[in-house]
Amino acid sequence: MSKNVVVIGGGLAGSECALQLAERGVSVTLVEQRPVASTAAHHTDGFAELVCSNSLKSMRHDSAAGLLKEELDKMGSRLIRLAKESAVPAGGALAVDRERFSALVGRAIVESPNITVERRVVEEIPEGPCIIAAGPLCGDALFSSIAERVGGDSLSFYDAAAPIVDAESLDRDVVFSQSRYDEQGRGDYLNCPMSREEYESFYDELISAKRVVSKEFEQSDLFSACQPVEEVARTGRDSLRFGALKPVGLTYPRSGRRPWAAVQLRAENADLTAYNLVGFQTNLTWGEQKRVFRMIPGLENAEFFRYGVMHRNSFVDSPRVLDHTFRIPGTQTRLAGQITGTEGYTEAIASGLLAALNTYADITGIEEVDLPRTGALGSLVAYATNPETKPYQPMHVNFGLIPPLEGGRLKKRERYQAYADRAAVDLDGYLGSRRDLFETCR
């Protein structure tokens, strides 16, 4: 197949998109601006770099995040498979060694005979078939070009990343290994226990610490899943203790009792040499991060491989400016990834996969993808492209987007299980009817 498609952006969406098109015989020019130009959040020039957490969330069938991964597996996602190859212990979640994951994705791209990589800055939407997966940190010139083309309002919100600490600098006499409700010493997480006095002192210093972006944020400014820890703390003295620092299911070995609060650390890599502070996305200055976070028991001498950062993300008003396939109407250009407002790592991968499938459908003249509305991905696409979605804000997959079940009322866990079971059956039926798309490269 000689048709060439330009994919702009080598993140999760762009990488998945390029690999999917290449597997189907399409010639792809993958354009990535790094290292020619970087962003406030990136640290490398690697493909599919995870700039915030290293977790792709739950693997449970009866969770929306787990269901989405199952759907992507069935649809042949390359990046989900590579994520599993580079997984690190994270309980029931899929977390990756971010360096190994990026390396595996990069190798797959470089070794593909149908992908040509160009390192340059794109300022205008190119002619011909094009997929813009430039991410929420899309360059100003290109985003302006997109905004001019779609004619709709551009929107934005603030996002944040958590710090990463050196495992060697942790006080192992204090920090203990346990996942919630698991036996001590066998968990995938490290825990820093806090007494009531330690928590109260930490809380007071946290909410008064100096921030980088000096403003009082409105709720609409912040993406709810990545709110800075200090902003969460401001909602109430016990907000962290009932949130990211909840001690439920943990037992401190020294006392044999549950701590008042607990900070959890999740492995960053397979060698367990680095850990990130779970739920500690932050807007604090680096100096304040070092001072305040070292108040956490076990982190008194912590060395920071990376401090937390905060950045402004941009996305388009998808329900009003894109069609049901995320195409700019009247053009051969699609958007994919977080720039569309579908928020989250796995959601970005899914968006890239869909962009590839629909662009391939355009090229070959077959029917575009129309996933069942009962599924995780189908319901997210329906939300993000429905003109009735007002106001439009970034959204993860969640069962609140899925049509209700018929019949009697079920308890929450039973309802989620029923949602997932119904979604699996419906997607299997759809994929079986679309062998033109899903068996092309198998």
C-alpha cells in the first residue's frame, strides 16, 4: 500500500497509531519534535515517554480501567502488550518500568519497515492524511493552526506529576512492604506510616508551603484525577487521610496496628531502585518538596531523582469541532490522544488505535469503526463526540459513561461486573463482524 500518512507526535497515541498503520501496510511518517524542542513535562526524547505516573491503572475485569485494557488487547493494541512486557509489581494495577517501556516502543518503531521517523517541529497542519497526536503540551504554533482550522474554542486545565525518590535513601527500619489487606512483607508497595501527630504536622506544612504557580485554583482549572496533593489537602484536614494516605488494610509491623495515615511508594522500575510517591502530584517548589516531603517517616533522608512538576495542558472542544471519529470535518486530519480531551495513559493508547483504524478505513474505502456504546472505549468516544456533552472536560473511562443495565437494581460490585460482562460480549460480537479491520495483520 503506497498511501502515506503523517502522524505528528511520538507519545502513547502517536506511537500506537504509527505501529497499527504500519502493520496494515500503510507508509507512515512519524514526526516527533524532541529533542529539537522539548516541553515542560518531558525528560527524554524517547517514544511513549510516561511523564506523570508509571501506572496504567487497574487490571480488574470489573473496573472500567481494566475493561479498557481487555478491549485493547482484543483489538490488537501493540503498546498494551509492550506495557505488560515491561511491567513492575503494582498489586492489581499495570505499572511499567518507564525506561524499558519507552525502549521497547522505540525499538518496534525503528524496526518497522513502513515507518520513517523525522525529528522536527511542526507548526502547520500538513496536507493529506494526517493524525495529530501532539499531546496536551502541543506546541503553540501547531495548536493555533488546529484552533484556526476547527474554529472552536480551545480549552485548558492544569496537570501535575509526582516526585520520584532513590530507593537507597529510604529508611527501611521505618518503611514497610505491604499492599492493602495483603500479608506484611509480601506487598508490591512500600508504606511510610504516620502517627496522628506526624500527620497533623505534615498537613500544616503542606498547605502553607510555597507553590510554583501562585494562584488559588478553581475546580475547573484542575483535572480531578491529577490534582496537586496540596490542593486536595486544602479541602479538609482529613482529606488526605481518607484519600491517597488512607491506612485501611495496612498493619505497621512495629506496633501491630493500623497507622493513622500512610504514604505509599510504588516501584518505578524492575530493579526496584526508584519509587514514586503515590498520589503526590504537586505544584510545590522543588525546595519545598524536599523540605515538606522529608517530614514523611522513612523519607527523612530521601534523595529525589525527579521532583514533581505542574504544567498547563490544552485540548479542543471535541464534541463541537470533531466528528464521531475525531476527524476535523471536511479534512483528512484526525486528532488523537489527550489533545481530544480523552484523559489517561490507556485512553491515549486507545485513541491512537482508533485513529489508525479509522484512517485505514478511509484509505481502503471500508466502513469506519463504530464500537458498541456498552464498552469502556465505545462509551468514552460517545461522550467525547456527543454535541450534548456540555461543558466538555477531560474524562477517563468510567462506568458512569455506560448505558444502564436492564432489570433490577444491583449492588455496586455486582453492577460493575455485569457492565464488564455485557461489554465483553458486545465487543466480541462487533470484532467478529469486522474481520476486515481486526484480522488484516494477524
